[in-house]
Amino acid sequence: MKNMRKILVTSFLIAAVSFAGSGQRKTVNLPDLPGYVTLKCDFHLHTVFSDGNVWPVYRVGEAYRDGLDAIAITDHIEYTPKKDMIPINHNAGWGIAQGTAKEYNIILVHGAELTRKMPPGHVNALFIQDASLLDTDSIMDAYEAAIKQGAFLQWNHPGWRSQEPDGIPKLYPIHKTLIEKGWLHGIEFFNDSEYYPLVMTFCKQYNLAVMANSDNHGIISETYPKPEYTNRPMTLVFAKARTSEALKEAMFAGRTLAYFRDMLAGREEYAKPFFYQCISVGKPYYENDKTIFFEVTNKSDVPFYLVNGVKDAPQEITLIANGTTRVAVSKKVTAPLTYDVKNVITGENEVLKIELKYK
Amino acid sequence: MKNMRKILVTSFLIAAVSFAGSGQRKTVNLPDLPGYVTLKCDFHLHTVFSDGNVWPVYRVGEAYRDGLDAIAITDHIEYTPKKDMIPINHNAGWGIAQGTAKEYNIILVHGAELTRKMPPGHVNALFIQDASLLDTDSIMDAYEAAIKQGAFLQWNHPGWRSQEPDGIPKLYPIHKTLIEKGWLHGIEFFNDSEYYPLVMTFCKQYNLAVMANSDNHGIISETYPKPEYTNRPMTLVFAKARTSEALKEAMFAGRTLAYFRDMLAGREEYAKPFFYQCISVGKPYYENDKTIFFEVTNKSDVPFYLVNGVKDAPQEITLIANGTTRVAVSKKVTAPLTYDVKNVITGENEVLKIELKYK
Amino acid sequence: MKNMRKILVTSFLIAAVSFAGSGQRKTVNLPDLPGYVTLKCDFHLHTVFSDGNVWPVYRVGEAYRDGLDAIAITDHIEYTPKKDMIPINHNAGWGIAQGTAKEYNIILVHGAELTRKMPPGHVNALFIQDASLLDTDSIMDAYEAAIKQGAFLQWNHPGWRSQEPDGIPKLYPIHKTLIEKGWLHGIEFFNDSEYYPLVMTFCKQYNLAVMANSDNHGIISETYPKPEYTNRPMTLVFAKARTSEALKEAMFAGRTLAYFRDMLAGREEYAKPFFYQCISVGKPYYENDKTIFFEVTNKSDVPFYLVNGVKDAPQEITLIANGTTRVAVSKKVTAPLTYDVKNVITGENEVLKIELKYK
Amino acid sequence: MKNMRKILVTSFLIAAVSFAGSGQRKTVNLPDLPGYVTLKCDFHLHTVFSDGNVWPVYRVGEAYRDGLDAIAITDHIEYTPKKDMIPINHNAGWGIAQGTAKEYNIILVHGAELTRKMPPGHVNALFIQDASLLDTDSIMDAYEAAIKQGAFLQWNHPGWRSQEPDGIPKLYPIHKTLIEKGWLHGIEFFNDSEYYPLVMTFCKQYNLAVMANSDNHGIISETYPKPEYTNRPMTLVFAKARTSEALKEAMFAGRTLAYFRDMLAGREEYAKPFFYQCISVGKPYYENDKTIFFEVTNKSDVPFYLVNGVKDAPQEITLIANGTTRVAVSKKVTAPLTYDVKNVITGENEVLKIELKYK
């Protein structure tokens, strides 16, 4: 046989191209929490059955490739601009996509978007059985119909400028009524390419789940092109198992983090252990007269931007995603190595505080 | 505060740019073997002290960014074309780079390349103390000087067409003499962008380590540009610890795999457990009348191309790197789900055979 | 003012992201021919009105971003698997998309795909007025209805393995009848990710247009992901003006080249001037005793692979796309510097021959 | 022959990989000005002969690939940290690289960096004959030695924080003396990844050339990685011909623009015609009751960010690089369509004003 060979690139690229197909799922590197599995979810997606541009099955393939565990197709109940060509069918997205979802191991949540002026604005009903019952004149009747089906109600993009010109989310009386009745369970902190810091205050005050969704009407890979975007918006749900029932239980319990680009947002009780599951701090590998060297490995897709270091320590450290960061600390430092994590948001004006324990 | 915000891309890119600097190390996703740590190594690099284009310290920063554990700077003893401008100093690479190597947690192996016509061709002496003692007239004297220093001797690019016009590596009498004396310990299977299948036969017959190195004279990131190349050539060494001593012990024991692009090459005793450490086969998540569906997750950077499936099973499966592959198997299949792994080479004409145990 | 500034990346990325939107059109670098404008076209696209996954308007936005001049939406007449959810309307694609096409300066060709078993296989009717008249039992009736509307008839993917298991296109009696009647005007050389060399023979023999189309059912940017793919398949039409009428005239006249990846295919009478419009050969900029140096600039997106150089000349030269290639020629060369252009196909077993005139 | 073929990716990638080599030059899409050729230049580069990490010849190959026309290797006269290993030779960079520069059609400018504390800071002497004569105790003697050789003197990074902690460039008495004597000819507006707006004021007041250089010590492709960076910093020089002499004449005449990322900076007399050479405004292609549609094509690598539109017109338009932008203008607009070009800087607080003439 011929024994010297130039390495061919063919086999390599076949892999790349087949990845563009739908037989494979990218790994999203985000750790589980102790006792929980972290489900990556997008609960806000549109299709040609309202004002989206794609067929429902496509949403499943797209989610599969993107490494998601669960999605909801949430076409508008009240806005169906294609109805002259496509007869209205509020359950069509769910009905058409569920077979494919089973074959692709995607949890498909039955949903719909109640689409009203502000207040109350847009609300997604998730985990319903029949979306056609939500097509009512009175919005409160629609909510009630959803709640009777066991729905999780999520307030969408509360600071969307088309409905709130100043961009500031506001709790109107109807929202307070919903909260009092137990008819509101989550709010979008991230939507599409926006976020609303004030949502953290609402969620903490009323014990609601913090959500992140794409609200996509077109193509995810074109809305969030690589390499500018490493990922689509995701709600991370800490569930007891990877099942639809466990997902629902976790969401009602508010065990979520909102994730988009290089930002995480949510309650400190989830953000803190999530951060520590992402990183591991190595023992010092070298020291000289003045300096101790150690490494921090970040096993997740989220870079962490540490700021506000203590006296004599590095003032800022970036823990790159899927990589290891070398830290050189002066021997003069005696205080614990504490930092604010600039991109992990735990309140309207609050970020996560952590410590790197290297000794 | 202003409560609706367009997400800025600034913070994201700051991370990307700082990664291009030298404070951070990319994670190379390759598993350890039970009882061993997998060290990622390049034992063949040049600098301005022979015919390379870079300063020795640069090789350390480059290796750090690329996620390597160990490198050797191996400038030519007999070929120093810059000597009119840079006085000959065979220990310069080692001497200049070792301080930086310590600070960057890179194991720097002291080495040199003995550069003769074929036979015997080029041979790297690794783990030496003084390269100047290798500058002898007789090549056997040079080998002896290296061996006296405890060197690991690696035969480089044995099928390089500049020395073997037909591209076929040949064991000349001098190589056999070296083997008999215990003066040859490894052979490059991969070098630069070539590989030599016959090296597998030599290594298995004489119990030598299978090696993969870049032999780089310029810039690694320009020689192996992304995205065409996901990685530089690496020798994977299965060591008892991440130390220079443990690395040396493992190499003399032949516990290596050669890795480049999407190919692995080496003895089945290392390739087989390495493959099974890379993947995990999930339990079936869905079945219908005809088909069982399960997923295989590949946690490594190496895609695996499975071919020659059994009757009624998928004939070919690509287990993408860092991702999950969905497998649909007909219920008619009763035999074990065995495959040849096309890109894991265990002999001159032999690839790894594996089984996916999904039931 | 503060006078030292780190350059922010924000403004740069705003541009990148807005490009992902639909307000801008990428320049496809392909030259005009003397007397003609080169129109970039895709005459084979599907939507939810047959078995595609997207809404018709999306095809216009996609084409706009990709830099095309003209497209045809060609949903299947005989295959409408979504008809339970979307009532059959063979003119829907055209009717829905034409307003957007005008606003985006895209020439939208009214079309439909006649979808029959082989023979005759699939045929696109282009430049029609009413697709519903093509919904007939007899395929010859359908062709006649198209021809009466002035249609250009294009035979699609003649070697598609689902209809021709050996992959070899065959001219069946019905095709010969169509040709005799003047009812066949073009054949796809490229379709999706395949090509059929024998089509060159048919087209040259019967004076038919050589076509390249995507036949896309999903998302172009996902079917042809960057950087593996630089472009989607395109039929290049050499028209007297950038109008629907001039486009049609040029297609009936057979003034086309088929373009995909790094390959061009078509008649030498178009391929040769197209090549010379792409490149310019510079005067020698330097010479020494033995060698003359000159540069060849390729202003197009198509790299050209020159092979079979004359005696003593470089045997192979790659003229990279959108770049300049340095050529070093021995002074011993006296013959004209002729080459075969490996990736410009002018016949089933024939490639373009050219000369680099540098003196 | 086999007539259906899957398209192989091999040939495509061979092109990509060979581009990574040094036989080909990328086209930088920047137009000439009427009567002048636009030379792309980097007049500030280091090698191992001072504190750089690369061999001089590498700088030529790098510039060639990047599409430059001219470079200067400007090693420090007063700072030679590698002198224990590499004997001092101030002309080494020039001497070693000039042969390769000729073969690669790169204009190599002989240069050196006079490296003093601020004031006067660092100054490059360009177009010299013997750098060793610049190694003097007195800096004024060094300048004189350069001027006697006909040198162009360029003040480097005047707001560099290591020398000007507040980042603000200042004209010290010594700089004024140099200007009075005619011994200062240009100032860096861009250096590495910084820019200094105040330089525009100095250059306009004293009629000096506006410069942009990389000041690179490592690897250009790693300092400015794609896709974050589309290009390295360049001084664009408008010369009467592509020769060293014409380049020098143009620089002394101050015919330059500074270019980096998506920014251009320089005198309006060059910036304005340069902008209009980059773009072409098409005639309206469509209109309806309210709106006129036309396209603007930008043939250059520089995107242009138009802001401050007139009443009823689009307030902001991004003219993407190498693409076409669709503009929809209300028929209510009667004023000329004027804009500020945010990223073309013509003064410390001034940007270029332009008009799009579409009617």
C-alpha cells in the first residue's frame, strides 16, 4: 500500500455538513444542579399558523440541533394574518409537531399566546390541552380557560416598546389581580434580543419564575447568527427529571434561570450553586517570591466576568467559557478572593458575589 | 433606571479578544483513561535558533492557548541557517522558554532534533539536559550522548518525501540497530499534515510509542487555521500524573495515541478504552411498532465515523464531536450493534471495532 | 475631551447584525459579459404551499440577502402534503410574494413544478401566468398548458437517484418528443448538492440552457452553511437588461452558466469570456537570472484551479477568489502559458482551456 | 462514466488551505482616488532584532497575505532586550527581508524606531539608508542623522498611557521645534488598537500626514483575529504610482487616510472623494404612493454608518461593506438626502458630511 498520505479533509467536512442536518444535537455545556437536571427550554415560538414564517415541524428540528430539551409553539390566538390562505386552527402547531418531537426526544409543551393590548399585554399559556378554548372576547375568560387546563401563565416582553414606549415594565391593576388569583407564574426577563432589569424585582417580590425565550417568528440560526451569538435565549429549568411533568412542577416552583448570550439572570439561590457547578478552582501550581499562580477551569458555555477584586488582587478576571484561566495573585493578598460576577444578574441592580478559594 | 435594554455585544467580544491573548487556555475535550491523566503534547517545534520563524517564548504562549500540557522545542543541531545573525546555541530554546513555561503551567521538555540524511533521517532527542553534547560528527555518537542523558529518541516523519521519494517508511539497518540497542522509543505517525500508516506496524512489532507532532516552523494558528482545522497534531500520553517525570515514564512505556484532525491512531489497548470514555449510550427514549430510538453522546472533540453496521441496522453513524447523535434501530435487529470506527486506526490496515449497547 | 480611546467593537457588530436582517444585499462578485448583465438566479424553490417549510415571502428576503437578481417559487402541482391544513392554491407562492419582490428589487418569476414519475420526471414551468391550468391528468396536457402561457420548461435533477437508481440521466422518448416540439428549454446540471456531467452533452446537442438551482425546501443558509459553502447554487443568465423580459429572452437563447461552490459549467462560448472577465494578468514586476514573477488578480468569488501546465512552467496554479496569485515562471519557458481550468466544465469530459498572457 | 455525483468538498478546501500559505494575496477592497493609486501600508513593525517575536522575512509574508503594498520594519534603536542571544544589528530587519520583499512585490521601506521617554516619545524614521547612524546619545542628533538620509519622521502613539497617563497627546516644546525645523512629517492617529482624536487637530494645523499602523510585536492574524477584525490597521497613501519613490512623495505631501476596523480618519479633501469612490447610488427601481425605493452599493470593505438624516428621511442608514443597501424614502422628503458619516473622522470632533443623490 501507499504509505505516505496527505490527510484528506473530506471526512472532516462530511461530519460538519451532516451536523447541519437534523440527526444530531449540539451539546449545550451547562451543568446540572445537585438533585436536579438542567433543562434548556424556549417557551415562545411562532409558525405559519399565526404570523411566523415556518412550518411547526421545523421548530422541533431547530430545537434539536440547538441542544434544547423542551419548546412550546405559542401561536397568537388573536392575530392570524395568514387566515385567508391558512384556516385558523389554534391547536395546529401542537398537533402537527408532536410526532416529530417524540422521535427527536424533545419535550413539546402545548401552548398559545394571548395577544392583547397593554395592559395586560401578551401572555403565554403553557401546558394547556386545547388552545381553541382560549379564543374568547374577554381576556379574563381566556385566562380562566387556560387555568382550568392547568396552565402556567407567562407575561411576555413586559417592556416591549410597541406596548410600553418608555421601555419600562409596569405592573398594572390587572397584573396585580392575576398575581393575587395565582394566575401569573412567570415573566420574560429576556425576549428576542432585549432584557428588562425590573422583571427581577417583580419576580422576587411575587415569587414568579424568571424566563428567557426567543419569541422567534423566522429562523433561529439567522436571528442569532454565529459567531456573534453563541446561543439562542433559553430558560434553564431545574427539574427533578427530564419529563414534561417534572418540567411543569419545576416551573411552577420557580426553579429557573434566564440565559442569553453571556448573561444569566435569576434568583441567587439558583445562580450561586449554578456558578460553582460551572467552575473548578485548581490548587496553586507555581509560586515565586511575590506571586502565587493557580488556574480556574470553566466547564460551561458561559464566560464569567469577575470584577471588583480585593486589594492587591487582580481587579478583573474573565473566566472564559470552556476554558481555563490562569490567575496570578500577589502574596500580599490575605483577604478572601471575592468578586462580583458582572454578567450574573440576581436583582434589578444586583449581581452575584462569589469567592475563588485557591488555598 | 431605564428598564428596557438592547443587549450590547461589547462584553461578549471583550471575552473573545482576551482569549486571543495569553491569559487563557482553551479546553481540549479528550477524556482521561482510568488510572491515567491524558496529557496533550507536541514534541516537535522549531524557533529562530534553527530554521523556525519565532522566538522560543512564543511557543509556550501558543501551546497554552491551544490547551496543551507539554511541549518540546527541538531545534536542529546540524541545520542553523540563521547563524550569521544568531550565534549557535543548542540549548537556547530551552533556556529562554523555561521560566515562562513554569508561569504558564506548561511542561517544557528539553529537546533537540538530530538532522541527518536518510538513513537514519531525523530523530528527536527528548528529556535531555545538554543539547550541545549532541553536536557530534558521528550520528551514533550523538545518539549515545542523548541516551546517556536519559533521552527518549523519536524517529521523525519516516515517510517524508524529501528523504523517501516514494513516501514509504523503511526500517534500514541503522534503525534495527537502534531498536536492538534500546535506543529508539517512538515514531511519528502524524507529522505536520501527513501520516504514515506503516508506522503502526513498526510500533506494534517493536513496542514503540506512536507519536503525532506539528514539526512547526511558523505559526500554529496559521498552519492549522480554523475552521478547517479544529486542532493541531497532538501526542496523547496517558500518564500517572501531570508531571514531567510521569510524562517521561508513560512515553517510555508506550502509553500514547496519535491525534490529528478527526483521526486517532495507536494500539487497541489504549484506543478502545479511550473511545468508550468519549461516548455514553443512552437508554431508548421512544419506540414505535418498527423502530427503537436512543441517543449516543460524544463528550470529546473527536467525531467518530461508525461504518459496516450489522444487518437491518444503520450502516453508517457519525457520532459528532461534543454532541449527541440520535440512532433509530429497526426492531428486526437482534445481533449486537457492532461497528468499525473508520477514523480510529489500530494498525496499518485495521481500525477499531466497537459495540453500542443500548438495551 | 478624553483623547485616548480603546476602539469599541460595538459599531462593527451593529453592522454585522443588521446584515442578518433583510435591509441589505450581499454583493456576489461575478462579472458581466460584454453587452450583457449577469443575473444571478435560482429557479427552483418550495414553500408551505407544497412540501416546503417556509412562507413564500421568506424566499424573497433570503434571495435578497444572498445577492440574487431573480427567483422562481415552484411548488409541486401534484404533491401537496399539507393540504389538510393549507387548501391547495397553485398560484399562492407567486401571489403572496410578488409585492415584497417589487419592494426588494427581486425579479419574481411565476413558476410551478410538474411532478411526475420518471419518465418524464420533474419539470419546472417558468414564466407562466396561471399555475392552476397545469393541474391536469395528462402530463402532455400540462406541458401544453404551460407552453400556451409562454413557459420556459426546465427538466429538473435528471439523475436524481430516487427516480434514476443508477444516477445516470437518460433521454427517454418523451424527452425527445418534448425537444422535437420545442417544449424543453433547459436542464438542471446542478440541483441541491448534486451535479450530472451528462447534462452537458444533452444541452450542447439540443441547444438547451444549462441550469443550476437549489430546489430548496428548508432554509438556504442552513442547507449551505458558511464557511463550508460560499454560495447557493445559481443559474447565471447573461441578459440584455435587468428585467423579467430580458431574463426570459436570455434563457430561451440559452445564455447561461451553472454555478455552485467552486464550479462553473456551461458552453465554452460563455465560460471562456466569463473566465477572462474574472481575471487580470499583471505585467512582470520582478525578475532574476532564472525566474520571471507576475501576478494574476481574480476579482470574482470563484477560485480557478489551473492544471496541466506546459514544460518547465508551474504545473498547477490556484487563482484564489477575490485575491491575487503570484506566479513565478522559469525563463526556460518559451511556449504560451496554457492551462486547463479544472473547475470550469464545458462538456461531459471537458474543461475550459485558457492562456495566461504575461509578456 | 458515473453520471450522478455528490459534490466533493476536497477541491474547495485545497483552495482555502493554500490561501493560508504565502503564494496568494487577499484583495483589500479600497478604491483608488482619481489620479492616484491607493497604497495599503503598515509603517510600524517589530522583529526579534528588538522586542518582537518573529523573524523579519515573516513580516513580508504576513503583509503579502493581508494584501498590503508596503511595510516598514522599525525595530527599536534603544531597546534590544534579546541582545545576549542576538547581537545588535539595526539594519538586520531591512537586510534580511528585502530579497523576499522583491519576490513578493512588497515595497519594503527601510526604517527604525527612535525610542525615548516622553517628550519626545517614540518616533519612526522611514526611508533611511543606514539605521546604525541613528544610534546616538542625543535624540536631536539621531533626528538629524535621519533627516540627512531623507527620512520621513513619524511620531508614534502620542497618547500611549505608558508615556501619557491621561491618554491625551500633547505637543511639547521639542515637538514644536521639530515641526518648525520641518523634521516631523506624520503622526499616528491609530496605533495597535487605540486611536487619538486630538491627532487630527495637530495634523490639520501643521499639515502633517495622518497615519495608522499596527506596531505589531507578535502575529498580526492573532492580534486581529477574524471575524472580530476584518483588517489590520493601515495607512492608505494616495500615490502617483506603486513605487517606493511615489510612496515617499505622497507621504511627504500628506496624502493619506488612516484606516482601522470600520473607521477612516483624515483630511476631508481625501475622505470625501474616497467615500464617493466607494459607493454608487442607483436610480429608483420602484415607487408606490408614499415611498421611493433605491439602492446604494458600497464596493469597499468599509461599512459606512450614516446618521442625522433630514426630516421624514431615514434617520440612520448603514451602507454595509461589499454589499448593497436598500433605501426607502418618503415622497414627503424634498430636501437633499444629507447625512453625517459617523465612522469617517475628519477632525477631533468632526465627521464627514455627504449627500445621496438618488433623483
